[in-house]
Amino acid sequence: MLQFEEYPDTELVYLSRADVRLGSTGIDVVGVVREALTQHARGLTLLPDEAYMGWRTSDGFDARSLAMPGGIRTEHGLELGLKVINGSLGNPARGVARSQGLMMLFDPELAWPRVVMEAAWVSAFRTAAVTAVGALALGARPLRRLAVLGCGTLARAHLQLLSEVLGDLEAITLYDIDPERSRALAATLTSDPDFAGREITVAPDAERSVKDADLVVTATVTTQGYLRPEWFAPGALIAHVSLDDLLPETVAAAGLLVVDDWGLVSHDHRRLLGRMYREGTLRAPDGSYCGTATPDPAARQVDGTLGDVLLGTAPGRTSDSELVVCNPFGMSILDVALGSAIAKAAQAQGLGARLAR
């Protein structure tokens, strides 16, 4: 029998969801994500295009699989990985989370996978951390009133993280198209000591949920825009982390429009900003139009990336009354940065299962 050359210490470590959560204890999630955003703005990352595969489930729901590779230079060297995150819009009705997946971290020298971990927790909290970074950088302070639209896993991650970061937070308004879901989340928050002293309310509709909010977080799965610019309070910050909650006129009305990576946004054919770019109603940060579009002289220009704002190379908020939209696409480098930090902490704690290759 032929003998194949092997390298020493070729175990693969698997971190379950429980391991990931334990490993994250003590990690400054917001700090890790903030640093990754600035490293990306400095050009110290690898961010290839995502691979997307969509299909319909047997009961007619849209489902998809995303493969998101990325690399980032940190104080520990080059961190490399790949997140595969899958989801079905029919899952909430089945009583399970919409999305789940796995993330691999690679050895930068051998190029072999070295760690595999549950990805949904990492994905939800890195998304919430981007919102937290945006709130601290772009919000009209103090941020006292928070509105969350959509009351699933992503909403819970945002509420947990933002309750820790926003020291002035006084009131939280929840809205979901399923009233029972918003009521259930409200009951959970009301009984949670971490939210003691904060007013928790359930709004009867989307308009009334956002009308007084300083910070609005969209955490839904809708593909149909509905949020109108006149619904928002002066100075509101909209963290548009889901798909298509905003109408094009709301994007156009923003005094400041920030993304996480223009390349990802402009290459996308499904989400709102990518569609607007192809229609000619949105311009790139450098003022250019999509080459296939008919230019609209009134097209809104993207002002820059959140990382550029953090570095001071792109404008931030200029007044307490302007409407600000932060529309992150979702970058794999944030998953890799946070996942790598968790993997190191998990190793120090002896967490995870060692699997022979």
C-alpha cells in the first residue's frame, strides 16, 4: 500500500455552540469587530466575493447557502477562514432559527483547516457588534430610545450587546409581524435583570415602533421595503442589517449613508443598495455610476464605509438632526476575526473536541 506523507499534529478541533459561547466569555466582541473594520479600511484584509446558492424548499419557502471566505491581519498574524451560513425563511414556523452554519479557520502555513465551529452565534454577534460600533460612531448622543424590528435570534443578539454598550438606553420598543413573537421577547426582557429599569413596549405596527427612536435596528427577513423617511425622528440612526426594510426614498433622504464594503454592496444583485446602484439611483463613494445604468442626476451618493469613518477618512454625522443610514452588507473578515479570538480563548480553556483527520 502506498504511504502518504503527513504532517505532525493534524488534529481538527470542533467547537460546538456551547463551546463558542463559553469561549466568548471575557472577549470584547465590539472591540474585536471595531479593530477588524479599521484593518479593512487600511487595506489589511482579504475579502473575496461570496458564493450564493438559492433554492425553494418542498413547502415553498426561499432558502439559501452563503459561502464567505476571508482573511485579516491581526496582532497574532494572518487569520484565514470560511463561513458557510444557510437559512430558510420557513424555519421560524418550524420552531427553529432561520440560519445555521459552520465556520472553518485555516492554518496560514499548511493551508489546512484547523478549527471548525458553529457559526450562527458568531454571525449574530458580529452583526450586532457592527451595529454597536455604528451606534457609538454615528448616533446622535445620548441614545436613549431603541427600536428593534423583527424579534428573532438576530434581535436577541442586538439587545444583549446594545444593552451593555449603550449606557444611556432607557426604552426599547419591539415590533414583529407576528405579535406573539414580539410579546414573548418583551416578556423575556421584562424578567431579565440586565434590562431592569428600562421601559419595554410592543408596538402595534412598524411606523409607531420607529417614530420616537434614536436608534432603529432592522432584524427581519423581508424582501419588500416598507420604512418611509417621514416615519423617523430627527437625528435617528438606522442600522439596516437585514435585507430590504428601507424604501429607496428613505435611502435618498439620508443625510449620511454608510456601508461596510462598497465592493460587496455593488456586486450584489439581490439587496436594496445593489439594485439601486444598477438602476442608476445610487452612486459609488467616488461618485461614479454603474456602467450598465442610466444615470439619475438626483442619485444619492454613498458617503463611505464605517471603517473609513472610524479612521476619519470619510465624513461622519454633521448634525444631531440628520437621518443616518448604516447599511452593512456583512463581511466574512468580521466572522474570521471574532472566530479566531474565540478559538484562542477556547483553546486556553481546554474546550472543544479533538477529531482525527
